[in-house]
Amino acid sequence: MKLVTFAAENGVRQIGALMDEERTIGVLQTGAAAMDGEPSPFFADMLSFLRGGKEALDKAMAVKEYIAEHSPPNSQVDLESVKLLAPVPRPESIRDCMSFEQHVINAIRTVGLKKLAPLDEWIEKVFGRKRSLAFRANKAFYKRPIYYKSNRFSVIGTEAEVRIPSYTKKFDYELEWGVFLNRKGVNISKEEARDYIGGYTIFNDFSARDIQLKEQGGRLGPSKGKDFDTGNVIGPWLVTPDEIPSPYDLTMLARINGEEWSRGTTRDMHWKFEEIISYISQSETLYPGEFIGSGTCSGDQGRGCGLEMGKFLKAGDVVELEVQGIGKLRNRVA
């Protein structure tokens, strides 16, 4: 299922399931009340759904089928008539990782090596990546998944306006995807970790690159390079794992004003979500509703953010991220 959080004209937030080839939304709480004679605690909001785990998923599927068959009053709304919010408007936490090796290599060459980058690319081509300067400069990446924690209060959804912070001159997008957890656990094994994924979605981790680089020069951060209002865009909806049986074979791309800037594939993740979840959960309890981002998708097919290409966003730009099997996340920069 594709699940959404939306606001109707009266501003009331509800969750629903896409129906009729993504033209309408089945309102889950309305359908549950019609089917059972009372509302369900699973459908109060998306956090409640995720906390319900498999039982909530099974209930949602049954309610969706009931709506499709019986069409109870007010159980369906047109997708275009409502405002979509982030699937989880306020996640329990946000962790964003660096899981794509090529993004790390590209960033080191662009920011660190600069004029030496073409030479380093030649070294890699002739002698292999492990002999390159970029590889040697970031051996820590290959030892464990690296992540930072972002501001869970700055989340917006698709079609919402993204505001450039007043203090940056290099505003950037990042082509990412991510997962929401739907089980509580600690010391989770890699073999069990996929059972903790409640759904997949798209993530645009907007960044103030000039500030980020200055902050990380102090061996901490990224701080205000990432933390600002409207900086975390998640959506357009949450796709349950049953709809994505092969999550590491999905095409990802980014368009700016309709022009393709980035293209990649989830296949290029050096660290898969299962490995990341297992690592994070070492001696730390994870909870339903926590979000984990993949980091920027870069690989043989293209570069996943403006930093890697030396070009940045300006006011008026429309940024669209697309992930195969999930959908499109679209925002205008202001």
C-alpha cells in the first residue's frame, strides 16, 4: 500500500491509502468506523499506524478492501483536492547516513582535492580505487555506517515551499530515499533488520553547503548546514514493504526545473538499510516512527547533489526527486 497523511479543507489531518490508480485516497479511520462500528487506534495518525506493526498493516489492508467494495459515505476523497503532508509530519527521530560510496568519493574530490581531482580520477582508472587519494582520505567510511541526527521539527511534504536560509549562498538538494521503522528493538541483527522496516519513502535533505563545510572544519556538525526550517522534505507517501520486494534495484533521479541533474540506483548503496539498522541499534533501543535516510545517491549513472557538480539552487527553482516504485517528491525553492 501507499499511505498518506493529508489535510482536508477544514485543516483536519487524517491518514489514508491510495486507491483507483492513485487518483483517490481511502480514508482509513472513516472506513474502519463503517466496517467495525468504531474507530481504530491504528489510524489516529501515521505514528499510531507504525506503532501497530503488522497488526496495523493487516487492518489497513482489510479496511482498504472494505472501502473499495462498499464505498461508505465520506470514505474516499480525490487526491488532488487535499494537501499532502509528510507521511509522518513529526518523526520520532531523523538519522541521515552516508551509504553511497561514490558520493563520498565525489565530495572529497570536489571539496578537498579540487584541481587534483582529475589526476585522482586518472589514478583510480589506471591503478584502481584503493590506490586513489579520495579512497585513502576516507577509510572510516568503509569500517562502519556513518550518520548524523537532524531536526525532526523541520519536516515538510511534497509541493511545500522550501525556504533558503538567509545565511547561505550555496543551497543544495540531495537525492535520497529512506525508511520508517515500525518495531521496537535493540541489538538487531542484520538478518532480522528488514522486519523492522515499516515503509519506504523519498527524502530530500536540503543543505547549506558553504556553512556545512565551515562547521565540519571544526570536527563536528553539520549543524546549521542542515538545521533550518523546511530543510527536511519527506514524501510523497509511505510505501509498505510488500510493494517493494527488491528494494536494492530501484532507479533514482532528480530534476531541476524539468532538467535531469542526477540519476542513480539503490543498488549502489555500500551500506544497506539492514546493516545500518543493525549498527545503530547496538546498545540503543530503536522505536517505531524513527526515520533513517540513505544519504546522497551517486554512482556510475550520475552525481546526486549540486555539490558534486559545482552548481547550486536559486529561488524559483523546482526540485523533483523520483524513486522507482515509490513516486515523486516535488518542491519549489523560495
